[in-house]
Amino acid sequence: MSNHVDPQREQFEQFKALPRDVPVMMLNLIALHAQARYDDGRQVTGAEAYASYGRESGPIFRRVGGEIIWRGDPEVTLIGPSDERWDLAFIARYPTAGAFLEMVTDPAYRVAVKHRQAAVKDSRLVRMADLPAGDGF
């Protein structure tokens, strides 16, 4: 696994360069450490640390208008690298990209994200725009 936990500066700049006044969906794929990796040596599982992240960041997520619109339990990768395993998969919807930026720059979120950083072994976070629904792909 490639250990993508936080965005790189260039990726974050690309995100910020896109329109901020449109709704966005964020596809999240998360692989957790068996044991969280806190700088202070705290001994909890990755799942417990990620749950702490959810508890502490949840009020900020909801305040900016975020909602989980889909959640799934990854079972098997049919197409893709065979060494990628995901523990969690979900899509978070934000009313605007600006709302997402408001969340990640909130001082309380900056404290809560330490739990995510301790919990996550690897992840993917993909910004997606709405497309019309229909019968085709």
C-alpha cells in the first residue's frame, strides 16, 4: 500500500482551483492500521482511533452541511491492485466545495484529524461532481 493519508500540496491546490460554489461528493476509501499510530504512544486500534475522529469531526461536518449519502463494506477488489484492501468506503456530500474547505480549516477539525492520521494506513479521497442520472453509464 502506498500510505496516502493526507493530501499533497499540489493535490490540495488543484482542489482549491476548482469551483467552490458547487456541490461535491467525496469518495472515501479507507484502510486502517491494526493498531493506531499516535505520537504520544496511545494504545488503541485503528478502528477505535477512526471512531474518535468521527465523533470529534462529526459536529463540524454536519455544521457545514455535510452528509454521508452512501456507505459500504468493501468485500473484494474485482479490478484493481490486488494488494489494496479497504476497511471502509463511503461518499460524503457537501453543499459546496467551499463547505469542505471550511471544515478542513476549522481549528477544532485540525485537532480531530490527528485521530484520522493515527488510524489510517492508506486512503483515497476523490472529489466528484454531480452528473445527471440515467439508464446508461
